Amino acid sequence: MSESINQAPVKVAVRNLTKKFGDLLVLDNMTFDIHRNEFVCVVGPTGCGKTTFLNCLTRIHEPTEGDLYIDGVPADPRKHNISFVFQEPSAMPWLNVQDNIAYGLRIKRLPQAEIDRRVNQILDLMGLQDSRRKYPGELSVSAAQRVIIGRSFAMQPDLLLMDEPYGQMDVKMRFYLEDEVIRLWRELKSTVVFITHNIEEAVYLAQRVIILSNKPANIKETLTIDLPHPRSVSDPRFIEYRNYITDKIKWW
Amino acid sequence: MTDKAKRQRIRKILYWGLPVLAILTVVLAWVLFSASHPELMPGPVAVWNRLLRTFTKPIGRINLLGHAWASLKRVLSALVFAWAFGISFGILIGWNRTARAIFGSIFEVIRPIPPIAWIPLIIMWFGIGETAKVLIVFIGTFVPLVINTSTGIRAVDEINIHVGQVFGGSRFQILTQIVIPTALPHIFAGIRTSVSSGWTTVLAAEMLGATAGLGSMVTKGWNGGDMALVLVAVITIAVVGFILSTLLSKLEKVVCPWNN
């Protein structure tokens, strides 16, 4: 299986990204590109440094060496529009649903009319209109997670990073939200990097899967999933992709 | 009615009735005790009559409401300063490590001293006027505010700060839009404690020398052997304290609606 050539311009360029915590090398010289409007999944063994990788992309951690460029300039949350869906619940408990969704837009000081327009659009897309004035504490876990996803999509980010966003959910809700994220990605034309340890999820979602090695993490292989959306998990080609990636991770 | 509904109804009546029963028991005990020992404890009727007399024959030309207002005014003026300085100082030492290193230790030393212990020093410096009383109440209210606010600021969930960082928020935006809202329930707990400790401190301050205020009524009743007057003051203290705490919990519902 080979990597196909994406014609879209490069949105994110990662060059020699290296991260050490003291003597511990976590990310080892990673170089790759993500194209505009691409949906990329990153898979790898547990504890290989997937989250550290994302934290470097968002500048929560500064890389030890190398850098990350968005549209050719070094990434900077102040300049670029980056969004992050964290693994843990991260809705602001003191804001109601609509204010949570508007949160990042207010930090970026967008005009109020634009904020209202986007918040309404997201509430519709996420099926949250009825709970717009509720607080996260009053919502179910999956509805609260939809708020966080909505908050990220409302930013219309240059780059949307998702760190195992469905890790805590039951299977049914996960399937539903996987379709949802595909729908949002298509409608809003975002560029998405989605981290997961669930290989089936990666094959279901991604146009391209980046397989990481064990720690210190490096790119083991990049694989284009050449299947149309919506995908069927029982499609023989789907299963073939899934088994291929599983083997890659198993025999690192 | 099903068994379950019946049990729920009984429980509802029980939880409504028990507090009433408890208060009635206390009043009954009061009536019985005062009837057998009138020299130790005036009965409810005597106290009620004494209460009415505070209006017809005011103490120091100030009626009961005037005394209550005098105490309340001291507490409120001290609270205005304590809220302004205590919350700001709590935010400063909670958020800024350097400030915590400098002021934190001084504060830790001063913190366990009961505000009443400062009374002799403050009287020596400021006399026995209004300033001294307000200052003593200020000390009593400042401490819980600082403790609660700084604890709340430090209790902020790191992930919420990361959210602010990823969205490109400045340090100031993260402080005002993430850290302080997170700390609000803690700050409010500090406000509640400050009000009740302010209310107790003012009485202590007034008992040591004041012409107006509920504390001065207690002292006057005590010195004149007028236990009914003492009880009038004590009950007024309880009623005002109850009103303050009810108002505060209503206010908390407005300020921190997510926390209900």
C-alpha cells in the first residue's frame, strides 16, 4: 500500500520535530506535511507520545528541536487559528452551552454578529439548540463532549487537533460522533488531525493514517485510506486496511 | 396511592416537620427552664416585653433597629474594604508565584491570630472610635477572603488553562476569563465566611466600648443585670445573621448559577 499524492497545498509542515523531557526522548525527528482540508489520523501504541506530539503542535509544549509551520510561518496560537479537542472533558463549567461555543471566538474578538451566526450554526449542527442555555454540569457526557467539539469547529480553525475525543464514550455514541465529525469537516472544510489508539476508528475516519512507532515516537508509515465516505466496517477492503495497520503496530 | 408514593409523602412531611419540631422543643425547654429559674433566665413573654420597651424607652436614645443598624453599618463598611483588598490579594498570591513567595509566609503567620487579639493594639493606635471598630472587623473578614480566593485560584483545572492557550488567549485573558470564573464558587465561600465572621467580630468590638450597636446592648444588659435585654440583643443578632446568610445564598445563585 502506498501514499497517494495530495494535490491540495500544504497547510501544516512539520520539520524535524523533536521533544525531550530531560533525558527522555519522546518525539524523535518527525517530518511530514498535512494538506489543506485533509483528515489525518495518528495511531500508535499506547504511551508512544501521541499526546506530547499534539501538545507540541499547539505550543502547550515548546519543541526541543525542529518546528511546525502553518501556511509557511512558525505556528503560533496568537496568529493562527488552532483548535484542540482534549481527551478529558474541558468545557468551561461556568459558561452555558452557547457561551462555551462562543468562548474561543470571543478571545479572538470576532464581531458579535459573526459570533452569533457561528454559534447558531454549530448549535444546529450539533443538535444542541434545545440545551443552549444549559450548563455543562447539566448535560450528559456525550452532550458535553459535543459542546467541546462544537467549540472547536466554531473557530473554523486552520488546524483542528483532536486527542482521542471519543475515548470515554460507549460504542453507539462513538459511531454517531464519528459520522458527525466527518460531516462537520466536510461542511466547514477544516484540516483535521485526529489522534486515536482505536485502529478501526482511524480507518473509518481518515483520508490518511500516520502510524507512529513506539517511544521515542517516529513516523513508521503514512498510509492513504482510499475508500469513499461513509465507510462500512464490514467492507473487505476496510478490514484489509485495519489488519494492515494492526500488524504494523503489533510488530514495531 | 402506591406504597412508594406513600413512603415519599411521609418522608416529605417528616423533613418539613422535624425542623419545626426542633424549634418548638427549644422554645418549650426555654419556657420550662425560665418558669422554674426566673432569676437565671427570663421567659419568652418577659423578653418580648423588653423588646417592645426598647422602642418606647430607647437605650442611649437609640431604639433596637438603630442599634442593629449601627452594628450592620460597621460590618458593611469593613466588608467593602475586605472584599476589595482580600479578593485582589487572594488573586495575587494565588496566581503569581513571586507574590506568593513574598507575602504568603507573612500571611500564614498572621492568619491564625484571632481578630479579637488585635483589639488592645488597635485601641492604642486608633482610640475607641469608629475607625478602630471597622478596622477590627476588617481584620476578621480579610483573612477568610484571602484564604478562599487564593485556594480557588490555585484549584483551577490545568486543562481549562490549556484551552485558553490553544485559542491564543493572553495571560491576562486566561486570568480574567478562565481562572477567576473557576475560583468564583471558592471566592463566594470566602464572602459567606467573611460576612459571618464580620458579624461576630463586630459584637466583640462593640462589647469593649461603644454607645451604639448590638454588642453595646449586650454589655449594657449584662452590667445592669438585665438578662431580658441581653436576650433581646442575642435574638436580634441571630435574626440579622440569618437574614444575611439567606441573602447571600440567593446572591450566590445569581452569581454562580452553574454551581447549583
